[in-house]
Amino acid sequence: MKTFSPTPKDISHNWFVVDASDKILGRLASAVAVRLRGKHKVEYAPHMDTGDFIIVVNAAKVLTTGRKLDQKKYYRHSGWIGGLKETSLRDMLAKKPEEVIRKAVRGMLPKNRLGRAMLKKLKVYSGEAHPHEAQKPETLDV
């Protein structure tokens, strides 16, 4: 018997909607990362993008445990001397709640071209509305 290796015609990408309200950030991100990667499918292959499209709504209502709102920091650097900027999770949730989920999921995906392609299939919205009704997404409970 030969080992099955999926080809692009064998892969189907489905659309799912995940409601992030009252969900723990890390647990939500890990469930979304598994779906984006395609590890829940029988035809999973680590060298191919077999995952689904995921729409995350209500990103502003995500929860964290402990004192992460003030202790968790996001860092970026301008490239100049002394250009390290830091932002707390509380400030990120107030200004860009979509980025909080996107960064959490990005850290759980491969760090290569394939991981960047998988991240493009993640759509995050801070409110309830999203423009992907034409794709007929199914509701996913995590």
C-alpha cells in the first residue's frame, strides 16, 4: 500500500465563524491555529496548506486569566537607537483588538512561507459583523 500524499485537487477549504466573546485568548488561538493548519483533517500533510478559512468575530470581548491585561506586553522596534516601543494587552485590546488574536495565532503557526499563507486565511473582526456571508460560513464552537 502506498502512502497517501494530498494534491491541491484533494484539498477543500471550508469557511467557519468563531465567536470570541467570553473565550480565553490562548485556548481560542490554539483551536484556531489547528483549524488553519488543517491538522483536524484526515488528509493533513505538514508541507501543504490543507486548513480552512476562519472568521473570528467579537475580538474585543476576548478574556485572559490572571493579571495579563497589565503584565503582558507587545514589543516593536522602529529600527532607531532607543526605538523599542511596548504596549500592554489592555491598550492593544482598546485600540486594535483584532491584532491581539492575530498575533496569538501567528505565534502558533510555522515560521515560513507556509505559515504566512495560512495566516492569510484568518479574518478577525472586533464586532459582530463580517463581510463574508457570501461564503456561507458554518459556526464553529471552540
